[in-house]
Amino acid sequence: MKVEIQSKKGLRTILSVVVDKKTIQQKMDQRLNELQKEVSLKGFRTGKVPPSVIKSQFGKSIYGEVIDKILRETSAKAIEEKKIKIAGQPKIDLKTFGEGKDLNFELQIDSLPEIKLKSFEQFKATEFKVDIEDQIIDEKLKEISNQNKQFEDKKEDDKAKNGDQIIFDYSATVDENKFEGSEGKGVQLELGKNLFLKGFDEQLINVKKNDLKKVEAILPANHPKKELANKKAIFECKILSVKSAKENKIDDNFAKIMGAKDLNDLKKIIKSQIASQYSQALGSITKKEILDQIEKNHELDLPKNLIENEISIMTQSLKDEEKEKHKANNEKIAKSRIKLGLLLNEYGEKNNLKVSDEEVRKEIEKQIKGMPGQEKMVLEYYKKNPHASQSLKGSIYEEKIISLIKSKIKLVEKNINIKEAEKIISEFNKPNFDKNKIKKTEPSTKNKAKSKKISKK
């Protein structure tokens, strides 16, 4: 094999590779001998078919198979010989080939740039600490209390009003005919929430226990039975009881109902949840601040093929006119992603960071715990989608790199209250461009910060 550099411009190198015909013939003979043990042809015993007969029958396909293998092997050796760190898959351009000829081809290779990392001392960022005021915790307690109302029976002559709970049986008809699901027993309805059918609740205002009430309502457009969609139904309702909401006493007993040891423990849980979720959102802002500095303080030549591939992935579901309209912006985003990816990976390699299979397994277990009742579905997803596990591994690796950088740079701690936190998060999430035009989930290096609602437990 003979390898020469045909041309080199920036990160793109073209290698000329020649494999002599003698080597190719040796590979052909080797493959024919291997096939002799396997091929079965009429008139010959298995393993006794002469190589010349095999070649006459299958010569073209065998030659193609041998050439394909030679191309893969010699391409890898050529790249290794010239010590090129490749970026993406090289392109092969066949020049001359054919039985009895030398194989001559060119390899077009995009290589990774040489990266000189800046010192961690050049970077600094703000780390936010959120103070959770007692008032916020008390408001959350009231919200949880309202979500978990207790009801008690009203007097028989007391009429129902919004906020009361009605328990009733019903029998319904459409065009005077019964239908599947036309009867219900012990149905509970909190008036004013409109969780049953549109306009249903308001017709039960002023009913009393033991009343018989006829209610008319339109069945939903997405009714399972298409013939019933948007049909008017008559509900004959028997009111079993009318209950009024009683205010929960927020004490140790209430806390135990919510799964806590006592009221103080419930408050601690709420405070921890709120702090954790704001910390996650604000952590994204700190991360973005660090990444912006890393990107700004490094100059890199970027492989064209990686940029083209990234743009292709970003815009795969867009129409041609949309691609053209946002071409410059898409290229800018693609370059940013590629550049940050290369820089972060270099920080990871220089500091010997790795992600073990055990770490991936633990992260999957963590996801499972956060999705009670869907454990099997999550496990099946990762089993059937190896790329999902690989993507998860990449996310863990990136977070390891970010944690390392944060431990090395100057972090300025800033204490803020929730109102200030909401303002910072809101400002951060203001789009600088129309992200909805890009039909791809942003990588974790570009995640938006989000403050989420706190669960009741």
C-alpha cells in the first residue's frame, strides 16, 4: 500500500492511496479458499468445489466484497499512518479499479482542530442561592390544603352551591335511547370545577339531598363512540348527598396525611422541593454563563462536514424555503454547538473524565423513581433504544465536565429571594431568535431554565 498526501487545506486533507494488484489477487484467492469450504453446487460435494468454478459463478460479487474490505482496512491504516484525528466519516473517491488492476482511490478527510485550552483561572460565574421565605412555604401549604379538601354533609334542606360536593347516581339517554356508559353510581362532583361535561355543574346549583334533577348536556366531540359525539344527552340525576368543604387544619395530622412525619417535616420537604427546582433552573443560567465564556475565549477552525451534518439534523423537518430563510442563523447555531462540543470533550479528555456503565444504570434508576407506575416502560425504552443510553451517557459526561469546571473557576455566590429568582429566570428565557423554527431539541448545553410547580408530597 502506498499513501501520499494529495492536498491539505485547513482541516481538510486528501490522501491518495494505491493498493497493488498482487495484494488484491492474494485477498481474492484467500476469499475463494474460504468459500470453497462453504459453497455447495450441483455436481460437487460440499467443500470440493474448485475455486475456479466458484469464481466463474460468483466472481463479480466476490471481487466487490474483497474490494470493500480492502477499502475499509487500507483507509484505516492510511489515516493511522498519517496520524490524522478524523472528524466524521471520510469520503472515498475511486479512481481506478478492476480485476488485474491496481486499486487507486482518494480519501477526503476532515480532521479535528488542534485545541489549546485556556486556563480555568480566566473564567468566573455567578452561583445563585435562593432564600425560601416562610410566607412562600405557608402559601404552598394552603395550596396543598385546597387540593386535598375534606367534605362534610350539609343539612338535608341546604341547597348546593359552587364549591360544594355533590354525590349522585345518573341514568342518561340520547334520542331517548340508552348507550354504553349511560349509567353512573356514586359519582362525586365538586361544583364549579366543570370536570364532567360543559354546563353540567351549573344545572346542579340549588339541588338538595334526595332531589331528582334532569340535566341536559352535549357529549364531547372526542367521545369514544363516534355516533354519540356532539349529541345532546338527558341525565336523570338522583342526588344522594350534598357536602360542603371544610377548611383543613394545617397541623401534624394533616402533614401525616400528606406523607410527612409532622408539620415541621412537611415544611422542610416543601422548602427542599422549592429550593431544588429553583436551583436547577438557576444552575442552567450559571452553566450558560460558563459556556459563553469558554466559547468566547477560544478560537477554533471547525470541520466543515461536522457543521453540515449538524445543520442537516437541525433542519431535517423544515421546508426548503424555511431552511434558506434561516440559513445564516442555523449555521451560527450549528457552529456554536460543534465548537462547545469539541471544547468540552477536550476538557474531559485532559482531565481523564469517564462515565461508567454503573453511572448510566444509576441515572436510569433515578428516572424510574421519578415515574412511579411506568418503571417497565422506562426499562423497555432503554433496552430497545441503545442510542438513548448512549445519549444519556453523553449527558452525564457533559455534567461531569461542567462540575469540574465549576470546581476550578471563581464562583461568586449571590443570595436572592424567589421574586428575584423569577425575574432572572424570565429574563434568561427570553428568546434571542425564533427557536420554534428549529425542529430539534436543544442539547443540554443550551437548556432553558425552568421553575416548576412543587408536588404536594
